[in-house]
Amino acid sequence: MNNVNILIVDNKIDLVQPLGEIFQRKGYNVTIVEDGDKLIGLLKRRNFDVLLTPSEIPGVSGVWDFKIMKRLCPSMAVIIVNSVSEKKEMTEILDSEVEAVVNKPFNVKELVHIVESILEAPSVLIVDYRAQDREALRNMLAERRYRVLVAGDKDEAIEMVQENDFDVVFLDTGRAGMDSIEILETVKKIKPDIRVVMMIDYSSVRLVADLLKKGAYTCLYKPFLDIEKLVKVIEEVQSQKRICPSLTDSEFPRS
């Protein structure tokens, strides 16, 4: 996977440098910081895919609130690397806040396998003009361990597509579909292999044929009373992507 950003937090940089070099040899971008202040500063400016950190972050008093990190970087997977003395603190951390816990001394191959398994999870972008809708959808998909980013307008969406490798883009057809069609066309020009799923309400059904002609993978009706519809599309894209570069549409097949 291209453009993967891994962030490692440890106050003994010289000890984790070899681990960083292993990830770099696999083609990942690795950043190492030694304290909480630098960590938060980075999360405010950049998106990271994986964070490797102790439960007690250097420079931070007590167990860190990992919800803060999830708010700053929603799609980032958190892997806690614990020493024996820190195991008791894990009871204060909710399972929903971290993807994995690895105890020291750890097996490097196993840790790399954990990271790679997490990175195999589908990467999703949600583009919706309504903040409440996109946050609700993001939370539902994040609970299923998908890596999810959100965008609220055209410029933000295009920038994210340029900087990330998404498997699926869920694009809302708000504002009568005016910007969404332009976003769809631009996204397909930038990265033709991205599967763009249009989220439409019943008043926009007249747009379906045009959206499919312009490259939409399929269309789903809002509101999403059943999250399984979205999950089914994501899993379909993932399974077909592994076996065949040419995908078929699920709900609105092309003529």
C-alpha cells in the first residue's frame, strides 16, 4: 500500500529506530517522536495510518485519553506497546479506542504482521456536506475497524483523494448534485480505480443514470437505516478487487 504513514512514540528513540527502519524498508513512511507534545502537534497537521505507542505516553501525566487522538486522526489505528509494569493501566482504556495491544518484549515479525493486517482493512472516504451525517456514518464504519476519513466540501475531498489511497469513496449528492458530479468526475480522473458510491435521496433518483455513466460504482439511497448495505458494498469492492480489476455494479447495474 502506498503512502502509509506510521507514527512511533517512545522516549528512547535510539531503541525504536531499528523498528522504524524495518517499516521503511517495506515502503512505509515512518515518523518517531519522544513525547506527547510533539505527538499532538503532528496529529494536528498530518494524517497517520498507524500509531505505535505505550499506554503511558512520555511527557503526559497518567494514562492518555486515546479518544483525543481518534478525534484528531479518525482513521488512525492505535497499537499499544506495553511493558509488564504498564499492563495494569490497560483497564482504563476502552477496546474501541485501540486496535491492538502488544506486550514487550515483542516479536518484530509478529508486530509487523499486526500492522500489515490492520492496513489491509478497507480505506474509506466519506464526502457529505452535512457534518452530523458524515460524523455519524464515520463512527458506524470506524466501529467495524474500517479506516475512515471525512470531507465536507469539494476542495477537501479532492485534496484527500490526491494524498491517500482509498478503496471506496461514499459521495453525497447534496445541493441537488451540483458539486457531487464534479467531484465524481475529478476523482475518477485523479485515480480511476477508486470505487465511488453515490449516496442519494429519492428526490435525486433522476441523476442515477448520469452518475453511472460518469463512473460511479453504484448508488445507495439515504437515509441509511441499515448500515449493512454500506458494509456489503465495501466488502464487495474488497473481494472483487483481489480477484479481478474490473468490477460490476451492485444496486444500479450499467446498461
